[in-house]
Amino acid sequence: MTNREYFIHWKEMEHPTFVRVFKALPAGRLDYRPEPRSRNAADLVWLMVCEEQVLSELIDNGQMEWKETPALSSLDQMITAYEKHYAALASRLQGLDDAAWERNGKFLYGGQVVMEKPIRDLLWEFLFDAVHHRGQLSTYIRPMGGKVPSIYGPSADDPGGP
């Protein structure tokens, strides 16, 4: 298995867990934040939606520009957007050849290059960042009144399994 194939494998493996965590959020409590400097639940979900979107730009154009956009108004809309952007990215990943995987890509913020490195490294870093933010979000669920789903194994609320 190549590094590219390994990435695609893990991206596919993590996808259902992202959706489970999003669906576990009480939709009426998306303004919850554990501390004033923390992002609220809606902002965290929207961040992960936007990451899926900009990674498609990276594959298409060799660069991606982070833009702060307001979150959609409902959790269902955000989950639908996440699924749409995930599917678009998954399709692009399947069509990515080894040369494109290795070429340099740029991450821009405010028109300025923040990072420039191989596309493979940017894709891995954004996957790790999304997993990190999913972990943050999972700690919000119980205080919001929800039940924490199984992520990498059972939780106190979900024994996991098929």
C-alpha cells in the first residue's frame, strides 16, 4: 500500500466517526462552548466542513485559501454540507496520481502563504487537525445534554459495535 493509498484508507475509515459525532450533538445547543475563548459547537462543526471543502481546492489548484465564513444555520444543513464536501474530496483523492500527491501545495490565509509543502503533507496535517477538532467536539456532547458515540471504542453512552 502506498502512502497515498494509506491516506485514502484512513480518510475513509474516519469519515463515519465524524458523522456520528456530528449527529450526537443536540441541535438546539450548538451555541455551547465550555469556556469563553473556546469555539462553540456550531463553529467546530463548520470548521470541519470548511476543511473538507478547501482540500478539494488544494487538489484542483495546488493551493487552498482559508476563508472565515459564517456557519449554516442548522446542524442538518452542516452535516449535509460535510457529506457533500467529503464526497467531492473522496472523488478527487481517487483520481490523484503519485506525481500530484508529491507536488508542492500552498495554504493561504488572507492572501498570504502560511504553509508550502507537498500536497501529501498538507492532506495529512488537515486530517490530523480535523481529528483533533472532532475530539474537542466530542467533549462538548455530554455537557450539551447528548450521548457520546463510540469513537475508537466504547464510551459510557455507547458500547460501539455494528
